[in-house]
Amino acid sequence: MTARSTTAKPLIGLTGRRFRMGLIQGSHPGYSRRLTDAFFADFAERITRAGGVPVNLPYDADPADLGDWLSGVVITGGQDVHPSCWGGDESVVSEIDPVADPSVHDPSRDEFEIALTRVALERQIPLLGVCRGMQVLNVTLGGTLIPDLPTGPIEHLMSTGPLSDGDPEHAVTFDAGTIAQKVFGDRLVTNSWHHQAVDVCGDGLVVTGRTADGVAESIELPGAAVLGVQWHPEWMESDDGALRWLVEAAAERR
């Protein structure tokens, strides 16, 4: 029998979304009013491959308690952050209950993820914000968002499906000496599924990667293991290194 390693792997927390089971085609009608939490398995697979242990986080978990256990955090993608969190136009908010339509604003998710981001920052837990998660990071520190990117030369809301490295025109250039440049190199072609973007950076955050049209594609908190990316590393055909960076940073923290 092979002895197990005495070195514990880092626990990496993953956020998700919540909706009614009735939205899932083929589910039993008796479950239609029950709620379920959904997490993209792509994150779990890549975190496991990188040497971490993925942990799916429901809204009910207390972020302060999670901070006692987690070695790393991923704030994942999804619906827009509610404009009340960053001073945006609240007239665009739908009255639809987010558990009935997981594409609309979800204040419960915002509250949980912003609180979890604060805990990670305060306790110096390595943090990766993905797409919406990058915007959550910015909003948590007092930043603002561009509510709807204008049509331009770079396509940010792509029609290509998951597991795509995106359009060759969607290339992100990174500043020298940053976490992003060390992880991704000087330039990276990425996928892209967003219509909002970071506008004014939150306290301490800096933009470290942009597309040619000037849209912020990566942000960092200098001196900390904190990185936000506007694309989806979990769906890149070629592993871009973002999730490996997080697992390695979490392991070093342990």
C-alpha cells in the first residue's frame, strides 16, 4: 500500500450561481421549486490537474469561516454585478427573480462574492477573479464599470463556444514585471464573453493587460497574490496558466 503524502494540497474555493431545478430540462417535476447550486466543472478539472483541491462554495457559507480553511479563491464568471454595488444605472435592473433566470442580476451572489473577496484580501489569500469575478474584485475596492462596451474593432462578446482560444484579433498585451506578464508572457490571444469592463480601478488596483482598443483585460493588486482576468481561463483550449498560478500561490501560502 502506497503511503499518502503528508503535504496537504491547497483548498481552492469556487463560486457559482443558484437557480430553480425547474429550469433544467429533464429534471423531475417534483423538484421544480427546489433550488440548486451550479458550478462549472471545467474549473474543478483544471484546479485538480494543477495540484489543488476544488471546493464549491454556496452562498450560505460564511465568508469569514471560509477564510479559516481556504488557501485560494476563484470568483467565477456570470451575470452582471448589480449597478447599486458600483454606482451604475439601476433602471436597467430586471424585476425577474434570479433563481428563475440565472442571467439576471443576483444581489445574493453579489453580496456573497464581495464579502468573500474582502476576506481573501484581508487575510492575504491568493485570489483569481474571472470575467465577472474581475469586475467583482474591482467593485469590492470601490472601482466602477463600463456598463456596456460600444461596438469597436475588437469583438469582446464572441459567438464562439466554450473551449476556445478566441479570435486572433482578441490579443491582450501585458505590462512588464507584472503577475500577468510572468504567467501569460508579453501577449496572449484569449477568448472573450463580456459586454462590461473595468472603468475606474478600485483602491490599489492597476490595469496590467489591455486589448488594442484599450479595454482592461487584467488587473492586479501590486505586492499581493491577486489577479483579475476578463477572459475565461477554464475554457481556453491551451492552458493559459491562470489556474496553475493560483494553485501554486496557494501552495506557497500554506
